[in-house]
Amino acid sequence: MSELTVILLLVALATVVATGARRWSLPAPSVLVVVGVLVGLLPFVPDIAVSPEVISVGVLPPLLYASAEEISARDLKQVWRPVTVLAIGLVLATAVAVAVVARLVSPLSGGMAFVLGAVLASTDPVAVTALGRRLSLPPRIQVMVQSESLFNDATSLVLFKVAVGGAVAAGAFSLPHAVGQFGLLAGGGAAIGAAVAGVVMLIRRRTEDPVLETVIALVTPYAAYVLAEDAHTSGVMGVVVAGVILGGTGHRLTNAQIRLQVHAVYDTVVFLLESVVFAVIGLELPSLIHDLRPDERGWAWGVLAVAATVIALRMLWVFPMTALMARRRGQEHLSWRVPMVVTWAGTRGVMPLAAALTIPLAAGDGLPLPHRSLVLVMTTGVVVLTLVLQGFSLAPVVRRSGIALEPEATAREQADAEKLLAAAGLAELEQLAELDAAPDVVVDQLRRGLTARIEDAAAGSPDTESDRSDSLLSAHRELRRALIAAETAELRRLYASHRITDATRRRLQRTLDLEEAGLGD
């Protein structure tokens, strides 16, 4: 079986499994990992070995970029304090705790145990985003968990490089050097990501070609990642910053037709990459186990101990942090609901595996690096365990906590916003009618449609649109475009004044884009 055949079969398998998971409302990453492990155990399936460059350069940038685009910069400002505590403090504590436990329960040396701790110190943005899409978490919690998973990679990357340097060359740990390296990686990557976003915005403002816009959207994450890595900074941070900036301004750079096309293409790419990469995680585990030495056969106990340490420490860190912040806001009683959901959302995924795959094969003396295979097995084992355990149980935990948004609440917010948008369009229509900008029959038709939308939104029922007159179609199109522009401006005002969430803004913007695209040329 050729490598190309394996890749094609893997894509087909991952697509079928992910489609079934969506249909039955199951966490796709968790299902894909389980199926990958089961398929990897079959005797006729060849060993899967994915190079670090394929994951770190070919797969991660677009997935990170897609996750970052979903974060609102406005909402991020509101949660930067807990995100900072989690992305720096918890990462450092987790790395140390995992290193101590791994040293006790496995034959890993101190240096390689710290490498394992650094690898597993951060949560994974791809897994968190994929799992979070299925849940109706409050916006603040969703932004906090997703932002933490994106920004804690800079901290874990510094620890990982320091740990690998010590394991390979027996180098001593230097705190000033580590702090300086963190500043270079995080700050430099952020600066390059912001610069890439600025250049992309200048280009997109000057083009209306759908094909070129799609190409730019696909190339942007790779450009941010490669440029940052070539400058010896954090490519992950570059992609994240570029994604956050462009995600908050992209709806102002292009028209409705281009936005719809770019989103359709990007959604397809992200779906395929997510499906394949989580299946690969499961497929690699059996082949990695075969490479273990006799003294490393107790890896399963090590995986259980490390996974328990990661989850327990996160819980012990999140609960006091939540209590402290609640006390500062004047809240006397602390509920278990929010910290429990934040704790259980801290799954591991693609990022730890990608980092582990970059561990050098040989030490500084040229000999094979001791226990490299064991680190890979334990990393993959913890990733699989957290994806399965936390992935399948996160939805029940959220439902049990009662903090998930009720569908009625989301529908009510959207209905209120739709009513305000229709009112803005109606006000614009009346101004245009006074200027005799369109035939009276067209104005009356649109007035009835907007009035019906206001009544439907107040009643909570879907909005309807009147039949269009063929003889006045051109006038209708131009006038409706003007009204959509007024509604779009009102939508931006509602979001800027904190009257609607970013999720509602995105849904309504897509509705307006679909309607505008449906008007034709």
C-alpha cells in the first residue's frame, strides 16, 4: 500500500467519521482519536509516521488561524487577567508537576521528564475550539478558555526549548536567559503577526477578486508562521495575533459575496485538516508503542498518572483563581460551575504532539536520545486520554453545571437585534422615499417586508420576504442594497455598544451577506 493510498484512505475515513459525529452530536476529535487507535491496531494497517514539519508547518497554521479568527478582540480585553494567569502561571506549574510525577513513575531522566512536562503544559487550541463549537457556553467563558489555549503555547514553547537544550546538551537552566527567550518568542511573534495582518488589510482593501481574496485568506496563516519562525520568534504567536486582528476587521474589508466564498473554502479546509490530524493522533499510538524498550513497558501507568496530574492541578489552580477574582468583584459565594467547566475544557491535542515530534533523535554526543520514544508514547497517550475522557464528558458537565446559554436566550438576543436592524433599514427607506430614489411600488413593497420583519422578530418567528416584481427588479436590488448597508451599519453599532455578542454579530452578518449575495449583479 503506497503512502498516497494511505493518505487518501485516511482522508476518506476521517471525513466519514467526522460527518457521523456531527450528525449524532458527538465530539468529533474524540471520536476520530478512538477510531484512529482502533484502525491502527489492525494487522494490515501500515505504521503511520508523520514528520514534525507536516504538522507544525502544513497543518497547524490554518487551524490556529481559524481558531483565532473566532475570538473577539473586544471580548479578549475583558478576560486578559485570567488568561494571563492561566497561560503563564498554570503552564509553569504544570510543567514542574508533570516532570516530578513522570520522574517517579517512569524510567525518564530528570531532563527528559521536564521535556515531557513542557510538552504537556499547555492546552490545545484546535481541540478546545472543535469541542467548544458544540456547546453554548457564555461568551466570557468561551473566550477565556479559547484565548488561554491559544496564548499559553508561547510559554510552553520556551519551556520546551529550555528543557530540550538541557536534555540534549546537559545545559544548565538560566532564568534570565529563559525570560529573555520568552520575550523574544512571544513579543517578536506578536509583532510579526500584527505586521502581516496590516499588510493583508492593505491588500484586501484594494481588491474585489473572489479568487485572489480566497488565496490571500489561505496564505495568510502560513505567511505569519513562516516569517515568525524564520525570525527565530514564535510562529504560533504570529498566527494567533494575525488571526485575532483580521478576524475582528475582516467583515469590513470585503463585500458579501467574497466573505461567503472565503468562509466556505476555509470551512472546508479546516474540516479536512481537523479530521485528518485527530485521526493521525490515534493511528500513531500503536506504532509508537512497538518501539518501546523493555524497561519502558509500564508506560500505561505513567500515562494515567500524568493525565491525572494534569487534570487535578488544573482544578486546584482554577478554583482558587476563580474565588479570588469573584471576591474582587464583591461576590461572597463561589459556585463550582464555572471553574469546573473551565477545568474540564483543558484538553490536550495537536500542539503537544507536534512539539513532542520535534524532540531531537540524538543527544549532543551523537548517541540516540534516551527515552525519546517513551516521551512520544506518554504524550500521545495523555492526548488520547484527555480527548476521550474530557471530550465525551464535557457536554454532560456543561449541562449539569447549568451555565450553558438556553436556546431561547440566544434566539431572543438575535430577534431583538433583527428588529433593530429592520428598523434601521426602514428609517433609511423613508429617507430615500422622500428623495424619490425609487418607484413608489418598490418602496411600498420593501416597507411591507421590513415591517413584517419587525413584527416577526417581536413575535420570535422567522422573518419573511415579499415576492419581487420582475419589472422593477433593478430598482428593487439597488434600494435593497442601500437598506442592507444601513442594517450593516446598525449591526456594527450594536456590537460596538456591547448590546450583542460577537456570535450574534457573526450570525446576523452572514444573514445579511446571504441576502445581498442573493440579489445578484
